[in-house]
Amino acid sequence: MSADTRVDQRTLEDETTEVVPASEVSWDVETDVLVAGAGGCGLVATLAASENPDLRVTLLEKTGEPGGNTELSTGMIPAAGTRFQRAAGIAEAPNDMAQDILEKNDYEADEDIVQHLCEESRALVHWLVDEWDVSLHFVDDFRYPKQSEFRMHAPPGRKGANLVGELVDRVDAQPNAELLTNTPIRQLVAEDGAVTGVIAGKRHREAIKARKVVLATNGFAGNKRMIDEWCPEIEDALYFGADGNTGDGIRMGAELGGDLACMDAYQGFASVIQGVGIHSTYAAIMKGGIMINADGERFGDESRGYSAFAVDVLRQPNGVAYKLFDQEIFDELAGQFDDFDEAVELDGYERGESVEALADRFEFDAETARETLETYNEAAASGGPDTTGRTDGLKPLSPPLYGAEVTGALFHTQGGLVVDEHGQVLREDDSVVENLYAGGGTAVGISGHGAGGYLSGNGLTTALGFGKLAGDHAREALSNE
């Protein structure tokens, strides 16, 4: 194991130093706002902070490319009350969005924070489009599980990489902002409990003095030791998230007394195509597709959500399932989702004139699968519920059919540092860790505990939402000094 790998696999219990006293540091360079992590959270925080042209904003990315988990997502941003919703004839209040989130996680998340992020979601989307010319279109052709209304705002191709590309371009165009890759932060620097800068660098370490620091290093899904400790039910799953998500910011904030919450929470994904290693959009399920196992049987309500259902997939023989949908769904997805088109190009989907034909190719039980499909189609034709209790996204499936062998995966964790409405890190006594913010996977999410509380879009709600809130607060605080 290399030295860098050992650093990335540290846990909260290790006897290592994540924070150094300012008295032991000689500063090499200074900035006003230091943002650690160039995923969606860090990129948005950088743009928000840079809106004061007199402030210098430095964005450091641990890996060779910006993007993080936002790059791997669909890039769809949920928001309530936007003009794009209104143009589609949808009148939704932030409270409606908040209720969906809280009902999904059994009210285990902080209700005030959920409500606050939902109230800020409209301004976030309008700000991205109006102030930064980010390309977003309203999605009104399907809803993810347990969303009561259309509220997703998507980049071109419904692909997070396209959103990241535009955000990076905007940061690069800001004369007072700088993005440096291959530059991980190694330690926080603090004086009397207040953050004053960071130690950063891969080979050559530099001490960077900063008036405000935003931790946007995502969660710890890429740290096997932390996953074993906090999320053991998913410890053996394929990790399908970004390389840099190893808990760095969480450990640093915790050493300064930052409170932690919901450390067992994570987002799984129930539909990664075996052999191809690509995410297969869950829209195929919500438009009427189903999952069966090697015995040809369905094993649960797929509309519970792709995070919760990931565990169900992993419990099937060999940890795999078979995703089935029809030509109508195929045609609706083609050209709408870049990841779907890519999977088609990589032969991730098999086509068959019958479910028996697909059984020959995938080696699941043909007779049982035929009976399963007939039973599902009867329930769908009647409006449901079906035998699993599913009522969402039911549609009879007609030949020709498409299938893919899929497995469950771990995308990112949802537990982390407790923050206030501005993204400021809080101690257990609710006092603020001065000059320190957290967002995205570094901050506790809004999904409660485990995998089942994750509602589609929760990740970007906290990433982009807290990114903007932290960047705004840091900018305003420094502008008023």
C-alpha cells in the first residue's frame, strides 16, 4: 500500500493529526476563500464567493480532474417554484418538495435544514441560469420514485459531466478565481479553534493562509475502512463513485470539534450494468420496467428507489438482477440520456422478441420469468398495485423486450459534519467552528439513516445548495469586514 493510499484510508479513530496550530506554520501564499474539492459543491461555492471581484478565491481539487460525484450523476437539480415549472403549468411550493424528502427518510433528517434547502432551490436554479448562463432544461417526461411532482432541472444529455463542464468553464473565466488540480488539502490550520488556512499539495506541501475555508471534499464512500465501520451492509458492493471521496473533510472538521450525524447513510444504485461498468438510468424502471432475479422472480417494489433497491439486488443470487423493459421505453430514453445512449453503444442491452429469448441469453429461468411478466402486465393494465405493492410507473410491457444484467453499487455517503443554514460547521453545543464551511457529501445530508431515505436529487440538493449558501455567506462576511 502506497503512502497516499494509507492517507486516503484513515478513519476517525486513527492517531493522526488532521489539524495543525497556526503557531507551527509559516505561510507560503494567501487567499481570501479556499475551497477544497472541485465537484458540484466546490465549483458552485467558488462562483458564489467570486461574485465580489475584490476577493481572491482558490479552488483545490485532489484528483487530476474536477467533477467528483456530480460528474458521475445525471446532473439533475430538483427545485420547487421555478419559472420553468410554472411554464409547464406546475405550481409547487418548497414545502411540497420538503415533504417528499422527509416522508422518504421517515423524518430522520433535520427538518429545518430540509425546508431551508428547498426554499433556496428556486433561487439556486435561477442563479445558475441567469447569472452564470448554465444550460438547464425542465424534465417533465418522468418522475423518480416518491417524487410527487416534476421538479428536475437537467443539463444537456441529462449527464452530470455536462453540468460540470459548464461550471468549470465559468470558474476558469473568473479573473479572481483559480482552480488547481492534483492538489489535495492535507490538514487544516487553526488558531484558538478558528480555521486560518490549510496545508495542501501532493508532493510539495504549501501552507495557504485563508480567511474562509469551504470543505467540499465529498464523503467517504471510497474509504473502505470507514465504509466497513459505518455502512457495513454495503461494504462488499461495487464502488461506483469518484476516486477522491475518502472522508478527508469529515475527519478534519471532526478533529476541530465538528459534530457528526447520520454516518450510516449512503446512496446506493440498483442498476449498474455487469461487464460494461456503466450506470443504467432508472428512468427505464419508472417508465414501466421491472427487475427479476436468476429464478425469474421479482423480489420487491422497484419504485422504492434506486438507493434502497440496491441492497435488494445485492441480496439476489450472485448479487445480480435482470432489468427488463420494452421497445416503447427504449425509444423514449434514446437521445434523452447520454448514459443510456452510451450503454447502447457498448452493447449493454440485449434485445429479444420474447422474455424467453432474453432468458436464453442471460440464463434466468424462462418459464417463471414469463409468468412473472404476465402477472405484472395484468396488474399494470388494471392500474395496480402489483404483487409487490408497486403503484408508481406501472405499464404493460410488450415485445420486443430489452434486458440488462445489473448489480447494486455504492455511489456516495450521506453522513457527515453538521452545518447550519449557511453551511457553517457546528460543534455538538451548536457553536460555530469559525471560518469553516462544509457542503455536499462532507456535510450531513438530508436522507436520514441508511440507504432507504435517499430521494433522487438529494445529493445535488446539498452539494449545489450548500455550495451556494457557503459561498454567499463567506463572500458577504468578508465584504463586510
